[in-house]
Amino acid sequence: MRKRIGLVAGILALAPIASLGQTLTPSQDSAYVPGNGTNLGAATTITVGSSSSVGVVQFDLSTLPAGVTAQQVQKATLTLFLDHVNVSGTVNISLVDGAWTESGVTGLSGLTQGASVATGIPASTANTFLSVDATAAVQGWIGTPASNDGFMITAVGSTSVQFDSKENTTTSHPATLTIVLANMGPTGATGPQGATGAASNVAGPAGATGPAGATGAGATGATGVAGPTGAVGPTGAGVAGPTGPTGVQGAIGVTGATGVTGATGATGARGSTGATGATGTTGAAGATGASGTTNLFATFATQNATIDGLGTPVYIPVYGTNNFDAGGGEGIVANVFTNGCTASGFQFKSINSSNLAGLAATLTGALRVNGSTVISCNLSGTSSCTSGTTATISAGATVDFAITSGSLNSSPTSQVLFSASCQ
């Protein structure tokens, strides 16, 4: 029995190893915002999605065994730790097209997406691991080492999440690249045990589900009392992510009260005079007014005249603007009346009553039209007389005053007055 066991052990020791797994951590990782010149290489998280930020991760494959070939890569798995979820959704992973460095990469470095590695990877629960198959990418980098520019992580739609970077010492879950190699020869001697890693409250990737055990035959026990809620863990020390986009403008506020009316401004300069308006139409003629009273002789005028052939000039003050000329015989001739009228209010008087001492029985004064007496009155021992008679004077008639009977005192100062009005 002992010989058989020893033989089996010897066979196992000499058999070649079928596969070898090796896990790599990033040689550099970072994030950047397209169009922004800020470098985020020292951040403790790789922000993806916020302000369209992009994550990049690169692994150094020179730590793989010397002489390894692409055909020996059986499996390569990229694992990321989802540290924080701002907006859940999905992410895409592709190759980076363009060289970069952790301390120098920005949104102005001109990096572009290369071939796709995985698309539509759910990213909705914080503090969980996301794993994708990266076998083809690793095989290509081993075949062409210069093409290894790493992985690019981009958000789909409004997704906004953060992954642990290699600088994160709080949760300490940087990205990993696990590579399984085949046909690597006999296993070497077991190396010394490594130092114990830092303790972590975050569980590692879930292992494969084992087969279900047989159902027990006992009765189901009572539900235990719920344990106390654990203490809240410390806040992460990660660098604040880029500023989010500006929010939607708020609604317009209520219009304020009307302000106090300002003082009245100074009076403006007087405008120029407008153009003269058109002349209005002539109004209808007014009704003809009543005829006024016309004094045949409005002012006194002294005329020399010979009365009744006495041969002695006498002064006869008369009214009127008509110029009386001394005429022969009895009478004082007036100008021709252009317009007709009705004469009335005849008066005949002596200026000085003493002049009547030498009068005969009567002295008659008359208003004559065309030589014929129309109105008259007599002075008989009195200084004046009047007549209520009216007379029509036609247009073009000749009008005069005359002493038609009796005689004056021969005194050269004898004077008589005739007057009448014409309407």
C-alpha cells in the first residue's frame, strides 16, 4: 500500500500544469472630461458619465511569464469595483486608441475609442464588482505589445457612476485583469507566504453557486430576532467629481408692485406753427338791420344867404355835411340826395329871441324837396316851432331849407336854425 501511494505522488509531481492564473493590477488609471484640460490622474475614483467623463485603465503585461504567446491565453477577465452610483444605467468598455499617461491625460489629449470589448454592462448597485471577458484584447496585446493602450470605459445615456482607482485606500479595490495561461510546464516550488492584505468590509466577487443540498426533514424553526443595524461606514476620501450640468431655469417670479410715479418732466420746446388751414366757406349773409336815423345836417355850418330879397346877409347855422351854397331868391339849396329816406322831426327856431322883435305876424320855415314845401312850421311871437309831419325824399331829389313867408329883423346878427332827421 505504501509503495502504491508513493508512485501516485511521483506521477503527480512530474505531470505538467494544465493552466496558470495570474491577476494584474493597473499600471495607470484616470478619467477625463472631453474638451476639459484638467488632469484627474491622482483621484481615488474613476468617474464615468458625469459631464460626459470617460475612464481609462491600463495593465503592464510584461509581468507575465517570459515567452508567453497569445495562443496560451485561455481566459482574460477585467474586473471593476463600482464604488458609487449617481445615476444607474449601463456602461460600455472598449480599447483605447492613442497613447496616454496617468499624470498627463486630459480631455484635450485626443484619445478615441478602439475596438469594442463589452457593451451594455449593468451598473446600478454600489459596492459591487463588474466583470467582463477581455480575452481577445489581451491576446491582441501579447501578439502586438505596442498596441496596448488599455481599456476605455464610457457611460450609456445619462448613466453616472464611479469606480475605485488604484489610489483608493479606503475600499482598496482597484481594477484587476485576471489572465489564465495554458501549458506553462511543471509547477515550481511553493513560494513563501505573502503578507496579509488590508482588511476590507466589502465582499469579493461571488463564487459559483454550489449544488443545492437535500431538504431537511425537521420542522422549520422560528424566525430569529433581527440583529442591530451596523454602524455607518466612513465617508470615502475620493476627489469631488466634475461639476454637474446647469439645472433647468426656475419659473419667473411674481411681478413686483408698480413703483412711484416719477416727477413731471420739463415742458418741451414749442413746436413750429402748423401750416395755415384752408379758408372756410363764406357764411350766409345776415339779415338786414333796421334803418338808422340820419340827420340831414349833422353839424353846424354858417352860410351867407339873401332871404326874401332883403339884400342883407344873414347867418343861418345849419346841420349837415352837405355843403350849402348861397342861392338867389328864397332858400338855401342843398346837394342832391343820393339815397332816398323819410324826413321827420322838423324844427325851425331863432337863435336869439330878440331877433323876433321886428317880425311881422308870422315867419314860416320850410323843408323843400325839388323846390316844393313838404314840411313847415311858423314862428309867431315864439323863438321856435316844430312839425310832426313826415315826408318821403326820393333818391336823387334836391333838398333845401327856406323861409317861405315873413321877414327877419334887419339886424345883421339875425340868425335862424333849421333841423330835421331822415330815416
